[in-house]
Amino acid sequence: MQVKQGDNVTPIDSSILPVGIRSRFVENINGLRMHVLEAGFESKDRPCVLLLHGFPELAYSWRKVMPQLAAAGYHVIAPDQRGYGRTTGWDSDYDGDLGSFRLLNLVRDALGLLSAFGYRSADAVVGHDFGSSVAAWCALVRPDVFRSVALMSAPFSGPPPLPFNTADAPTLPKPEDPIHRELAALSRPREHYQRYYSKREANADMQHAPQGVHDFLRAYYHHKSADWPGNKPYPLQGWVASELAKLPTYYVMDLGKTMAETVAEEMPDATQIAACTWLPDKELSFYAGEYARTGFQGGLQWYRCGTSGAFTAEYETWSSRTIDVPSCFISGRQDWGIYQRPGAIEAMQTTACTDMRSVHLIDRAGHWLQQERPDEVSRLLLAFFRDASDPHG
């Protein structure tokens, strides 16, 4: 079935958007009616920047950055990606078309959106969280279109390798990753969040959280922000259970607990909520309203594409391919996402990207850095755009 958002989904009321941002729909984007936020649309012939959000966010997560990029002369486009928000045409059924959420189809969505706006290329594609993976694959697959890439919070370590030098070796099945079994066998049994997100019940656990969607998201966003005092990340020594168990529970959960139960233990009190200027309740209410309406399954399908392994062979087509356009990485210094996959940030800088111009860790920012520290993010992005467009860079 198609997601039940109704035929009367309307643009976002301008009263809850910063001045200079408009909400609109673009039809026939790879089967979608895509909702986008747009800034810098007042004049033609501006260079284009595409902003791709992650989970559980929306195009709305870029609201504080978009006016600053537009003021610098860019046409800024931020879609609700497939599975999210006011974009419709995607399959919300757990047993539906999982393949439509695979990374290469998300790249196709981005290409279609640029083309619909009349662009043969974008000066930059910027991705945050899971949007970082989409942005990385955009630059990997179509460097002629996406002329630079800024990755935020989630490092990209490259496409999966093809089996090599196996013609005269016995054929062996790919070994199963033992990490989930090992996590469950710890004295404090644990479960990786992506495995949990791949379960049938995960969507209902969150959409119908006992505390309500609003308080679930408040706790979730707080837990992964610089406001939570436990976010003091450091590199892990390997992809082994004893190391992964050091991650906060939003990444490595207690086995048997839902995500709603997990983050409820870190729910901020009234004083902390009042002090959260980067996400006041009025803005959080927009997220809560959208996710209460659509559920979370669209975003969870992205995780299932990865954990299923069903599309690995397709991704292996780009085995050993590198991102050769100018690239940068920006993250919050208090973001465990930098290290949740041991070795990824090092691989990104040494093998996956051949023209990485800079790596920035913003202090007093956690996972939601474009909301927690928008001015610093905007400054770094604009500096990168200028550098990337410099032929002598």
C-alpha cells in the first residue's frame, strides 16, 4: 500500500518557517510527489545546493542553515526524502517494496529533483546522518552532477569490496557477522540499534510510544545532543561486542527494551527542556505532528536495506571506486556517530575520498549539529563551497 498521508497534504504554514524559506511540492520525482523547502528562489541562475536530512528528521532540520546559504547567493533545496514527512508516493508497508528505499534509488530521487528544477549539476550535495550516505553515493555515482560533497555526522568508508582472487580458491559462503550474537551474550545483554530498527515492531514502538511521540522525540533528540552529559565520544578499538558495548544505549540498546523505553530513561526535566534553545517545544511539535501522522517505517526501511544485505551485490558494482570530487566532513565534537563504526572516519580520509579538503568537529554540538550550532555549520559549509569551486584549490 502507499503511505496513508491523504491527498490533501498541504505545504507547511509559512508562520513556522524562517523568513525566506518556502514550502512546496514537486511532482513526478521517481514516482514521488516530493515536498521540499526552498530558499534563494527569488532570482534565477544561482548555483544550487542540495541538503539531505537523516533519521528521524525532515527537511525542516535545515531551517536554520538555509537562509544563511541563500544569503550567500545559493539556491538551496531541502527535500523530505523518500519515506519522510509530506513527500508521498512511497510504500509504508513493512512487507512492501523494500528495494525502493535502497541507496541507489535515493540517489535517483536526488537526480530527479535537481533535473526538475532545471539543474544539470549542483555545486554541492550536503548530507546529515543517513543523508550523509545518500550524499556520498550521489558523489560516488554521479560526480559530473554532484560537483562537491559535504558529509555530516556519519563518515563514509567506501562501497563494499568484491571478492578478490577467488578463481582457484574453494567457494566459501560469506561469513555471518557474529556481532549480534556476541552482543546478546554479554553479561548485560545488548542489541545494536540497526538490528532493532529492522524489526517489524519498531515502528509501532515509536509511533505509539507510551509517552507519546512528542516526549519520545524530546528524549531521543536530547539523548543524542550535546546537552546529554554522557556524550563524550572517543575512538573504539574494533567491531567487537566488548567495544560496541561502550556506546550509549541509543546505539547499543539493552536487549529486550524498545527505543521508546531506552530514551525515556534520559528524558530531560522541565528546566532542561526550557533551556533547550536549539529545539524549543514549538519546533519539536512540528516533528511530533509529522511522525504521529506518517509513522517511522519509511525511515526504518532505509536501515532494513542495509541490514538485509539484499542490495550488497548491487553496491559492489562500485567496489574500489572513490569519491574524487572535493569533499569535507563536519560533525559535532559530542557526537558518538563519528566513532560508532570503528575505523570509518579514518577510511573516509585515507581511502574513500581522494580530495577531502577538511574535517571539522564543532564543540558543544552533538548529533543534531545543524540545529544545535547552525551558524558554525553555515560558516563551515560556505567556506567549503568557496574552496571547492576554486580551480586552484
